Amino acid sequence: MNDAPVGGGATGELRVGLIGYGVAGAFFHAPLIAATPGLRLSAVVTRAAERAAEVEEKYGARAVGDAGELWDSSDLVVVASPNRTHVPLAEAALRAGLPVVVDKPLAATAGEARGLAALARERGLMLTVFQNRRWDGDFLTIRRLLSSGELGTVNRLESRFERWRPTPKGGWREAGGAEEVGGILYDLGSHLVDQALRLLGPVTHVYAERDARRPGIASDDDTFVALTHADGARSHLWASAVTPRLGPRFRVLGSRAGYLKDGLDIQEERLRAGLDPGSPGFGEEPRERWGTLGTDETARPVRTEPGAYLDFYRGVVASLREGAPPPVDPEEVAEVLTVLEAARRSAAEGRVVTL
């Protein structure tokens, strides 16, 4: 939360200091910040000369070597550095009096997440988490179908982030152990579990399987999580880098109809291609990629809602300027981390964990 509007520079824009310019920083945060009215990317923490040159040329931002250089020249800090650094960097920014956006996962544990949320409340500062998949077009479509009643009562949600990467790319996400908060459960699983909780509500039981299938991998690259929700619905969630035949992105089975959707939301593809997220039609999906609704006999195409990643940073501006709630409540993210911790325990002990 934030008790008072945050100031800006001479232009009235909020100066954003971005920590990290890897995949998350370069392909997601930087272009979205640059496209959001009221924000200006002013500085980026990166020690790589090539990346430093890019942020200066592309965004007119300063490249700095240390996060501490942001505290006196930023109105907002975005943490998009390796997962193990999220908590200490967010805490340092909050203690410096700055509102913070943290890439997912916010922390390794729900306790750490709640500690950061408590610090933000104590300081009267906004803390929010970049759970951008809440603004995927397919997820927004399911929310629309639930709201309209077209699905009826949902009995089962199947959701997948599957890829075919038989050769590891290397880096801390794959090669690092638990201390890196790496692995696919905390990476893509953070999105899968968050979406399941937003769609179907609280979880009572968690079962998980985690495997490291490829040589040289220290963290899981092939994971399955089964959730039982308080209302009796079940979610089956897959995250994998070793899937040669991909399953549907979503299969939602309700008492009236089912929704089947293949393929990933189009926004990441377009961000990686360098398209401007503020351009008209950026989140619109072509008709041939729409999902279908109904039964095997009655299924018909349904338009995918436009994806809206920019709404996350628009929500950040509204929170800082107008005192609106943050676009993602860190307490909700703590609930996600509770489930992820239970999944990790379930896989290690080979049992269902009751929450």
C-alpha cells in the first residue's frame, strides 16, 4: 500500500530504476515500462557492456553497476534479477523509502513474502509482484466464461506450460540448487498456481511430482502438481522443458461446457520480436488461434480476450498516483508460495500435503 502520491521528475513521470536486464528485464519489464504513460525508465543495473549500451541507446536510460545507485534517483524500483536476490533487494529498496515491483517468484517461502508485505505496510509503500500471466488473453477468456456462466460449475482445470528443450540452456535457473530458488516449479509453476487460485479459489490438498530429466540439471525441469480446491474442484498443472508433444494450454471442464485452448498467449512472442506493447492490436490473437467452447458435438470457436500486460504497469501508476490497490496483492502471492512449498514437500516425501 502507499499512503501518499509518489513524486516524479521535471516531466511528472515516475523515474523507474530496473535491477536486471536478462530475459525478464529486457523482454518484459523494460518495454512495458517504456510504453506505460506516467513512467520513464531512467536507470538499469547491468554490468554487461553490450546490455549497458542497449539500454542507453534504446531507452535513454543510464546503465549503473550497483542497485544502491538507484535509491536516490528513482521513484520506483523494479527487481528483475536472479530469484535468490529478490528478497534482499526488495527489502533494501523498501528501507530506502521506495515502492517496489518484484518479478515472480517474490520469494522462496510464504514467510519471506509476508515479511516483505509487512515491511511495505509499515513504511506506507507499494509492493507488488509481476504475475503478468493474469493478463494473458486465454486466462482473461476463462474468467469471462466463468463470469457469464457458460462453463457452468468447473470441476477440473488442466493448465500447461510445456516446452521441448532437450538441451539445457545453462544458467542459474537450471544449474543452480535450492539456494537459487531455481527450477521449473518456482519459475512457470508460480504462474500456473497463481492462475488456478485466481480461477478456482483456495486449496486444501497438494500433490506434486518433480524430476530433473536432462543431464547437468540441478533443479526440476519436469513437474506436475495436482490441487484440490476448497469447493471440490481440482486443478492439474504441468510445467516441463522436456515435452516433445505439447498438450493443450488449457482444458477447463465444467458442468455445462468445456473450453479447450492450444498455444501460448501471443504477447511474449511479440515482445521477444521487439514489437511495441503499446501499439494497436498488440494483445489481439488471430482467429486461427482461438480456443473452442462446448462439447465434442457442439464445440465452437470463441474469441480470445485481448492480452493486456500493459495493464499491470498502468495499475502500478494508479497505485502510486491515486492510492489504488496494487495490481497484484503480495498477500495473494504468499498464498501461491504456500502451495509451492507444499508441492515441494509433497514431491520430496511422496505424499499428499494438507494445507
